[in-house]
Amino acid sequence: MAIQAALGADIAMALDQCIPPDGAGAQASAVAMERSLRWGERCRRVHRRPDQALFGIVQGGSELRLRRRSARATADQGFHGYAHGGLGLGEAPELRAELIAAAQAILPASRPRYLMGLGRPEDLVRAIESGVDLFDCVVPTRHGRHGVLFTQQGRLMIKNSRFERDHGPPDPACDCPLCTSHSRSYLRHLIRCGDALGHRLASLHNLRFYLRILERARAAIASGAFAPLREELIETSRRTLG
């Protein structure tokens, strides 16, 4: 906590014990959850910076009963925001959605709620539907470095030979620095050569794509049209170009 305070991050996270949701067992999940609650309370007591939000973390493995208990106890501790921890570690998407929804029903809707370590575009829209506000994940930048771009038409595998002489923008619907100034063929050349500029441009594009998902989700929620957007993004995420 002292390190997070010294860094001056906008959001500090309470300490927690993260265990895989599958295969850990109810007893191990309960032990880790109780330890996370004790650590969370200690972190809350020593937190001093008024300009820094402190988030508690819900644990409980794959046990719905423990997730609900953890959410209730973490909410009672009174954090500025709340996070779902220990997910995105190999569990089935259906189980993950159930665990998130169970905790979301208990965590205060007046405070930001954060899904840690996820995810792919389809993970984001499913979590948004449950009321999640914040996300973090290596997927957009890691995929970008490996030549995989998220676009409005589907995932673009830029290293494939079909794009060697393709002078169109990677995503015609995108306004990022890559798509407004460079072609698919140029990006393919950079990525295949291992040029850091290619990694940077592809990462910037994917981050812009993710930001647009959240912008579109916000507008769709406001207009009452979130369900069609969810289905569109899930369908697009299944499509591969090249």
C-alpha cells in the first residue's frame, strides 16, 4: 500500500489472494477469500491519500456461495470501488458470467465496478451487460504485437500473404493513427520485419477499437439498444479476415 501511495496512482488496489476458479476446491477458495477480506480491511485502515481511490477485490473461486459472501463482506468494508478478481484464468465463459452476475447483484451500483484482467471484445460486452464499468487486459496490445488487429469486420491477421500488396487501411471505419495514415501492406511489412513501429501502430489501433466499444456501449445503453450491439460485437469477434 505504501508503494501504491508513493506512486500516486489514481486507483490503488487492496491486496488479495488470487487462485484459479477451476480446480481449487471449495475449501481452498474459502481460505483465500477470507485472507483477501482480512487483507482488504488492513489496506483500508492504512490508506491515507484523499486523492487516490482504493478498490476492494471480490474473490471466491468458482463457488457462487463464496462469491456472494465475498461481495457482501467487501461492500461492507466501504471501498471507493470494487473489483472482480480471480477470473479469466481458464474457466468457462458461462461460469464466469454467472460468477460476475452474482457479485454484481450485491456490490453497490453507486460505486465503479471493475473486471480485472479481461478481456476479449465479447468478454467486455457481456460484462457491461452485467453492469461492469472498468476493465484491464493485455489482449489488445499483445495481439497487436503479434499482428492480430480487431476491426469492425472481424479479426485481421495482418501477417498473412494476402495483405502483401493490400494498400487499403487496416480498418476503413477507424480513425486511429494507423488507419488514417498507413496501409495494410505497410503494417504487414513492419510486423514481419519485427520493427517496433509496427507493434506500436497495431497496439494503438487495438486500443482505439476497445475504446470505441465502450463509447458505443455507452450510447447504446442510453438509447435502450444495447442488445443489438452486444450481438453484433459477439458475431464480429468470431469472424477472421485473412
